[in-house]
Amino acid sequence: MQINTENNQTALRNLEIATGETISDCYQCGKCTAGCPASMDPSPSLLIHLLKLGLFNQAISAESVWDCMSCLTCSERCPKNVNPAAIIEGLKRIHLNNMDSEINLHSLGQEFLAHSTQQAVVSGFRKFV
Amino acid sequence: MPEKMTHIPYYPGCTLKSKALGYERSAKDCARVIGFEMHDIEKWNCCGASFPLTKDNLMGLAAPTNILVEAEQHCTERKIDAQLITLCSFCYNTLKRTDFAFKEDPGKLKTLNEFLDRKYHGNVKVTHYLEYLRDVIGFDNLSKMVKTDLSHLRVAPYYGCLLLKPEKELGLDDPEEPVILHDFLDALGCQVVDFPGQVDCCGAYLIMRNPDKVLELSHKILDEAAEYGAQTLVTACPLCQSNLDQSEVVRGEMPILYFTQLLAIALGLETEHHQFDTHCVDPKSIVASCQKFKECANAK
Amino acid sequence: MLNEQIAMVGDRTIPPKDARFIPIFIMGQEYKVPETLTIIKAMEYAGYQFKRGCGCRGGICGACGTFYRIQGDHNLYTGLACQTVVQSGMVLAQIPFFPANRADHVDLHVAKMPPDERIATLYPEIFKCVACGTCTRTCPMGIDVMNYIALFKRGDILEGAKESFDCIMCGLCVVRCPANISQMKVAMAARRLAATQLVPRSEVTKNRAQLVREGRYEPMLEKLGQMDTEALKEIYVSREREPNLSEPGEWMPQDQSHL
């Protein structure tokens, strides 16, 4: 058994306000995880579970938040109308707002920047930089 | 051909002006034959590609709002119904969801109008090219315009994510079991390959962080399509096209086409400037096979 | 109250006799300056001397970019200090320099990459633009900065280069960009690329450059070099001149031996 010693109620509330989602609505059916094409690990439902337990730091430091590609499968299938993709993006944005970007712009190869479609670069920059 | 073309304001999006020129050109050429003319709106910027999922991120709505304002002005000046047609799934998704967000929460619109110092009245109806074909032209009418015999071609429709999701806001089709591309292909007279991967994600912008993952996901989609006997796969999104095409080079030889490129072939148009040659997997054989059938039919 | 006789250094500011004195704020400090002066002259009137942050005084060099607010107005205004007339209650901040990212484009001319891809690789940060339009509202030259960034994003380098042509590199857009783009540097690279790769090359210029390279003008230069000042003055004054309004290609000099 794990005892939660973190006190992150404020952070959690801020995340709920930012994303406009009610995290406590989730009843852990796991449909989001089942449908996730990115096979996120920790999975979307586990991330939400961590948030519900108040283990905010664990959720935000999970590597898998960066694996999400906002395909919205989870959001579409959620029976409780929770939007896991939005919550994951909320977690990403906390990193990005602290200037803690996932991708170093100049580590992207010339080859990639020259030949990839603009929508890939623009979306990538919105989500990772 | 109708005497007067319907004037439809069109938002191209960045990719369609450079990496996916063939998509835009084929769409515009087809539109002219079908009876409407797509006019670029005068001034436009990138739509931001991904709609901001967090509700407080109003900055992400600035770009699409600018575009909606321009579209509205374009229509007001010409005294036509305020609408905007798009081709790229990302642009369609972003613009339509932005418009929806304003309808849902007029406060957001007020804030953005004040911030941008412009006035969007919330009147623009954002339409996808496919949606226009289905709802205004009608697939039945479209099938009557087909001039090329495509009955030998087994085509897999690939929808991707952002064309359909979220259904509540886009309302184009069912996100799990869509039929719009199926019906479209049916109208063209080709054999539709219904395969399970048609709404799976190709990996999208993950190409920037984890290209291997994109390769894996795209392979899965392409494998499924091939397993169900598809000769080619059509899509409506330049990013899906690019991801799938680049994976297909490693995997096999199935060309990935834009649905409008196939439409142009079906309508018997000149396809030389539709940039088939920029695809990684050369669709030459597909294009050639169709032309042959057309000639046969004409000979008869 | 400052006396209007006080040292009027710099560019000999002489305020009109009956000029009213209005308050302006420089670095938060209030000064009373005569109205009708430009910001730069008003600051010199107040005792500042410019060693940097001032150049041509003609609205072209871009050294004197200025942000200001008017007291009681929430808007932030921009202007060139040499072109903007002071207003009562103006709170000024001079931005003579602001750090901007200049990508290394040494290989600009030799690169085989097409211009649009070149811009995308040199300045990928343009794809972070959110189209907030702040840059356009900031530009003291009235350039639609956001539009040229949008044009670069979609790969239309030539149009973007044209759109940005009036840029004087004051850098005020760079100060305000929430996406940390250095718009003016991107536009400069684009104009260079457009000029070298996209604009049609002029045959006339090419031929003339060839003549120069072949040494056609060396003897003439040498001859000039040997002349004394008076003789130079004389041939300068007596030179044939193209009439101001002649049509291109219509006028030719009498003496064509130097062409």
C-alpha cells in the first residue's frame, strides 16, 4: 500500500480549470487505454488514476504524456465524457509553460525540417516545444 | 457543365501550397468540372494545425479566428453565404472546432475579437470538400460524371483521426464506422476495400519526436489494407499521406493517393500537373491502368 | 521649469518662440519639453546625448525604435524616435537593440536546397507562430509582419520577401513576439534568397558584370586615378546626364566610348 504524502490539490485543481475537465468523473473503465494507438505506458487511464490519487508529480513526470498524438480516440470513446487527450495536453503544457520543452528545436535534422509537411512541424511545435 | 460556377471561398492551408500541391490542384480541377469554383481567400495564415485541447488556451484560437474573419469578409464583399471549404483534415478540424467553441462560449469570441482587434460574427460554415460533394453535389450526381472505368481498382479508404473526431463538433460522419469515403469511392465505381485500420491513427506529428513509432503505426494500417486486398489507399490528409507514403517505401509498393487525385482520374481530367511524381511510392501503374480502361471504353 | 535657452545640442533644435511645454517621461523621469519636437530632439532637449540608438534621423536606418504609452491609455504604441512627434504624457522606452536570432546562413548561396526549405531549416521557429498579430500591430513601418511569416510558413518566399521589403530592421516585432521568432532576420534571409534564386536575373546586369570582370574599365579607372582634383571636378561637372523623366532605354550619351 502506498500512502500519498504529496499535497497537490491546488495543482490538480489548476489542471482541471485549465483543461475544463472533471477528473473525478473517470470511473476507470479503461476504454481509453484499450483504444490508445500510441500504447502509452503509463496508460491514459493510469495517468488519470494517479491524478485522482493526488500523485500529481508522478503523473506529470510520466514519459508517456509525450507519446500522445491527440488522435482523440480516447476522448471519443469515454463513456463518462472525460477528455483524456485534453488532460494529457494539460500536463504537457505545464512543462512547456516552464520553458521545459521536450524537443530541442536545433536537434531536429535539416532533412526533417526541409521535407516534412508544415502541419507536422506546426503541430509538433505546439505540442513539444 | 453548368453555365455559372458557384463561387466557394476556400482556405488552402500551408501544406497544400507546397508539399501537397497535387491535392489542391486536383481538387480545384475537379471542382471546375463538377460545377463550382474554389477561390482562395485573400489573406490567410497558418491555422495552427492542431486545435488546442485545453480550454484555457485561447492563444491557439487566434490563428483560426483570423482565418474565419477573412472568410467572413470575403463572403460579405461578394454578398454570398458565409462559408469556407477546406481540404486538409487538420485545417478542417481546427477551423470547425474553433467556430464551434465560439458558438458554445460566446465569451471566448468576445475575448478574441478584442485581442485581435477584429470582428468575427460567427457566421462562417466550415465545410470539407468531401462534405460538399456529399451534401451539395450528391454522390449520385457525381457518379453520373465519371468518365473512367475504375471497376478493376481495389481502393482502401483511409479516414485518419481529425476528419471525424470529435463527432460532436465536426458532425461529418460516425468516427468509428464512417461511410463518407466509402460512398465516395462507390460513386467513382471502384471496388471499396473495407479494412479495420481505416480510422486508426498514422502517428501524426509524432514524426517529429518518435519516427519509429509512426513507422510502426503506419505499417500496421498498410499491412491491414494490403491483407484485405487493396491496390491503393486514398486519404484526405496531407500528413497521413506523407506518413503512410514514407512507411510504404520501406514496406511495399501500394501507392497512397489523395481522394481528389483519384477523383480527377475518374472524371477523366488531365492529371499531369497533379504531382503524382512527388509521391514516394510511384502511383504510375495505377494511373496508367485507369487510362487504358478509359481508352477501351471510348473505342467501344 | 526648463529655460528654452538651455543648451540645444545635437541637431540644433530651435523650438518655436511661443511653443508650449509639455511633460514627457524618459526612463520614468518627467521632463518638460517644447511641443512640435520629435522624440529624439525632445530627448536631446532634455539633456540626453545619443551615441547609439540614433542613426540617420530620416526614418530609414531603424536605430531609434521606441515603445511608448500615453498616460491613462492602456495601449502600447511604437514609433521611430526621429519620426514621431512628442505628445503630452508620453512615457518612452528606447529600444536601440534587442537580441534576435540570426541563423548561420554562410552557405546560403551555395546550398542546393530550394528557398522555402532553406527558410524552414534555418528558422524552424516560424512554425511556432500563433498568428496573434502582435508583430503587425507593432511595426512602425506598417508592414504586415504576420502575413509575411504566414507566407514563409507556406513556402511562398518571393511574396514574403516583397511583403517585408520596407523593413528597416528596428526589431520591435522581435521584442513583442510570444513565439520568440526573430521576424526581421527571417525576412532578411528570405529577401536574400529571393534575390539570388527566385527573381529573374537581368541579362543586362550579367553582361555588364562580365565586362567588368574582363577588365574593360581598368584603363579608364587608371586614367581617372592619374588626374588631379581640378580636372576631376571639371569632367564631373561637364558630364552628360540623363534627363530626369526620360523613358527607360530611350536616352543615350553622345560620347559612348566609356560604355
